Amino acid sequence: MTNSSPTDAHHNDSAPGPKAALGPHDVARVGYGAMQLPRLKDPTAARTVLRRALDLGINHFDTAYFYGNGVANRVLAEEVAGRAAS
């Protein structure tokens, strides 16, 4: 049950726990809730947390615009885009 390609920016075979299909992608059933990111008050610290989650194989993030008035979404988008570019 692997729908992700090796070129997928979120592809990581070391994802924690079992995987589940989410649309055309396989995602880890263990995700990261981004609600607390805006509480860090420091975008660099938030990026560090997200970088670590991605390094650990997390490829499923729970976020919403109202988490810090878009802060969590913005920081997550920047970090994921940065990985896709590298």
C-alpha cells in the first residue's frame, strides 16, 4: 500500500506507526498537531520543531488557519516548500 513516490517531498519510509491512505498519498497515522506552534512566539523555533518532525518521518500535520491567525500554516508551508526545493 505505497502510493507515494520516492520523489514526493514528504516521502519517508521511517514514518512512525502504520500508514494510511489519504487521497493519493500514504501518510503516517501518527501526525503532528500544529496548534502549539504560534505559542513559541519565535518563527525560528517553530521551524526547528517542524524540521524535527519531518526528520522523524511525520508527514501528516493537523493545522488550521485560526492557529495563531495563520502562523502555523505559514511556517509549515515555508518549511515544507524549503524541503521540496532541496
